[in-house]
Amino acid sequence: MIVYQANKNKFLDDHDNRDIENVISAKFLQRTGRYAPEAEFRSWKNSLGEMAKVLRDPDIPDDIGVGVEFGIPQTSKRIDFILSGRTDDGPNLIIVELKQWSEAKLTEKDGIIIARRGGSSAEREGAHPCYQAWSYAALLEGFNEAVYKRSVVLSPCAYLHNYVQDGVIDHPAYYGDYIRKAPLFLKGEVERQRLRDFIKKHVKYGDNAELIFEIENGRIRPSKMLVDSLVGMMKGNREFVLIDDQKVAFENSVLLATRASEEKKQVAIIQGGPGTGKSVIAVNLLAHLSKLGLVSKYVSKNAAPRAVFKAKLTGTFRQTVIGNLFSGSGSFFETESNAFDVLIVDEAHRLNEKSGLYGNLGENQIKEIIQSSKCTIFFVDDDQIVTLSDIGRTAELEKWAHSLGAEVTHLQLDSQFRCSGSDGYMAWLDNTLGIRETANSVLEPNEFDFRVVDSPNELHQLIAERNAVNNKSRVVAGYCWDWVSKNNPDQFDVVIPEHGYAKRWNLDKDGSLWIMAPNSIEEVGCIHTCQGLELDYIGVIIGPDLIARDGMLTAVPKARSNNDRSIRGWKKMMKTDPDGTLERVDRIIRNTYKTLMTRGMKGCYVYSTDLETSYFFKNHLANIKIKKQ
């Protein structure tokens, strides 16, 4: 998505005669359905006015393409300003990161600087503007087919038009890797002329924004799965680019890891919702910290991410020596204190109290992991707690860290990169599932490819068609059907007789590698083999454990299969704490469906076994309204 595109002449005319900030604001409302925040409105007025001054140069082609607020595919990030055209060698796109900053503070973290951001009076850490511009260019090169196929040259830069050179923003620490890759332009006519020269160097001929149109409408190549880059990352090549708050979390974690000691244990608690890049950061850390010579391991309670990452890393489903870098969460009850330099715990909300097959080993996984390492990095999302055994809530992680004398650092990931980068879909899902109230009561068609279908056969067919492209689409379901095929492989598990639908659960020969096994599209997955992983498209069968009555969703724990261990023991718990147990089980069921419905990067299709529940979801879509029959 791009909010505004024109050529230089039209942009200058809109600036001079129509107040460019009003033009952009109106188009922003038109494209997003939301009013722009006041701080963003002010930034358009000031920064775009400066860009108008830059473009008033007769040697810059009148028909050079101009774009404002270009949404980066698969993320919720937008590029401030782009210019398109050609040189004698081919098409070129200039990326301009605009800032109104007048001061900043140096940090010792790679590519990180402190400044007042987003119109706030408070200072906070973030990526250096040149790092931002460069990373955005890297994302476009990696994900936009129009850029890739046409061999478009991307020329990123940063323009801080209120900032006077002070040795901070242009400090040598930032120059070597980032200002060199994305030149920095500051306040004053000399700097403005430098920026003009940069533009003229990279765009000699205009194209009337044709390239911008092509890139905006270009097909997004199947996004690189995290694990596609693991081989290069293990060799020290961080080719999977970290964006903004991911970069902040990464650099803070590196700093904590290198400072930690037996006498000064460090714990980082990094909170982030689905698609915020927790696993991206975790594997980057594993590669980088191993390169630094630190003894590190990637830890997860859930076996599926470990199995998939290892298989992708090695190019084989067989175990290899690389498996030593990955571990389950129940492996540390006998480990010596501080045996590891760093333990990187992904999906920490899934940690259990006891370890072992029968839950009879150790004392507490959180305690044991922190004891075993000088530095522990927890990635957590309290809204993805999906069993009664999950104890890894943020408060619990912090409690054990303090009890073991560790210094605690909290970090937050806000930018999400799944679900087409749609924050609106995430907010709508929270509101619709009753997890938390938001202003997003209906889902607009342009937010995300979300559909409610009328039969499981239609759902499976749609997902199979998507999967035929690249084997990155699957069907999943709530655990409401018994696993009968475990003992009788000829039997089907997920059976919906009225539609003639019969499929097997994924829990057979493929096990944890179900999500990437070539023939598993014929099966139905569950929460245990997809949490922590991502696909292009996800199909979700909502079972009778979540139903809508009188316009309200209700969790029905008794509808869960007895084979599912997620809420095992809830009936016994009801005898001593009925209200508390019902609240916990209700949240687990809602969290489960939120987790399932956020596995898709490009789309989510839903079928409910209950007709009224199907109406409920349809009635929360902006373009569909159906009355209950």
C-alpha cells in the first residue's frame, strides 16, 4: 500500500496550492480507514515541506516519481518518502527516511540511537535513521518481485532537516556500516544541495511514478521463512534483516549476554505478540552469540520449532551435530549452575513446572533455566498460553529471576510482520475472540485476507490450492476430535459427517515436522505442531469448544477431546476453585484459536462446525452481514 503517489510537478502543486499535509491526510483516511494521528500530520507538514524545497531544482526531472508513506510488504512499517526514475543502467528507487529530530544521544549498541520519536517528549532507543533506510531497502530487495525481477537499484538515505551536525548523529560508530550504505543529510542549504546531488546521481530520467506503481502492485514473493536463512546465519551472516524494535531487542540482548557473569546474572524478558519476530531475533541471537564464542542454546518447550529449524538448517530431516544447539525446556533440572553463557528461550509462555515424560522431574523449569545460564533471554506472549500446564507468564519469569539474584531487563516488540503486517487484523481478532476490547469491531476487506467458508471441504480445497504454490499452507483445528488413528491408522480423526469430511490428525509419522512435510496438506494440524511457526495461508476449523450464542462467544471445555492434554484436570480443579478454573480454561480456549488464526502471513480462512458461530464471525466482517436463521 502507498498513501500518495504522483510526479514531481504534481507533488509541488499539491504542496503549494492544496497544503500537502491535508492531501496526504485525506488519502491516508481513504486508504486505511483511519484518521492520522496529530503527530503524523505535523510531520507531513514539516518534512514534506522540506522535501518540496529539495525538489525545486530544474535539473531534477519534472516527471520523477514521488511516493509518500509506502507500506513495506509483510510488515506494519511504512517508508516516509520514495522517488522513482531511471539512470542509463536501469530503474532506480530512492528511499528517504525523514526525521524532525534536532538532537540525539549515542549508544554503544550497534545501529541504535536515543531520540524523541513519534512526537513523544520522552526519549527512547531505536534504530538509527540510516539503519532504518538501509533495512527497508533490504526488505524490498528480498520480498518485492517487481524489485527483484526488474533488477531495480535501491538507494536509501536519511534526511534530518532540523538536525545540525554534532558528532552524535554522524558518529563514526554509525558511519561504517549504515551511513555509508544509506547517506545522511542534515540541516542547512549545503546539506540540502548534497541531497539534491544524491537524487540527481541516482535518477537521471523521470518515469511518472511508473516504477512506484509497479512496486506497489507487484506480487509479494513467498516471504523467506526464518529457517531459510539459518545456514547463512549460523555462518555469521545476519541476512534476515531485523527491523526497528527487533533490532533494539537484539542489540540489548547481545549487550546483556556479553556483560553477564556468574556474579551478575542477566535476564531479559522480551514481550511480543504473534508475528512480532520473536523467533527471528532468537535465531539471530543464536548465530551471533555463537560466533562471539559464547556457549549458547536455543530452548523451547514445543518441539515443532526446534525440529523445523534444524531440518531447514541442515537440509535434512535427520539429526546432525547441529542439533546440539537446540534443546527442550525440560533438559536443565540436572545442569550445573551457569553451565551456559546464554540460553535463548523461545515461546517461554509454554514453559512447565515439572519436566520429564510423566511430569515428575525437576522443580520448576523457569528456575532451572535461569540457574543454568549466566544470561537468559525469554521471548514471551501471555496471550499464547494454551494449556493449564503453561506457567511462563511474564510475572512468573520476573519473580524467579529476582529470587535468583538476576538483573531483569524488560523489552517490548510492537511491530508485527505476520498477517500482512495488519495491526488492524490483530486488534479485530482480540476484540472478536473476546480476549480484550478494542475499537476494531469489524474487519475491513483491505486489512487482511480473512474469509469464513461454509464447509470444511471448501476450506481444505482453498488451502490445498494455496499450498500447491510453495508448500506453505496448512489446515489446523481446535483439539475437539479424538486421536483414533494413533492406534488404528486406517481410521480418520477429524470427522464432520454432515459434510462427508474425514481427515487424520497430523500426529503420526511426520510428528513435529508436520508443517513442512510435503504430504501433510492432507492432514489437519493442531496447536502443538504449529505454535511458534508460520505459513503463508492457514485454514482453521473451529470446533464445538468455542461457540457463539446471542452474539457472544462462549468457551465449552467439555467439547475438547479427552486426548488433548491442554486442559487435562480441569474437572477436578472445578471442585476446589470453580470460578478461577472456568476463567483459566476459557482464556486458554480463546488463546488457542487466536494462536491458530495468526499463523498465516498472507491469509486466514475459517470454518466453524456450529452454524451460529459461523454467522457470528461473518457478522464481524465489514462487507458481510447475515441474520441468524
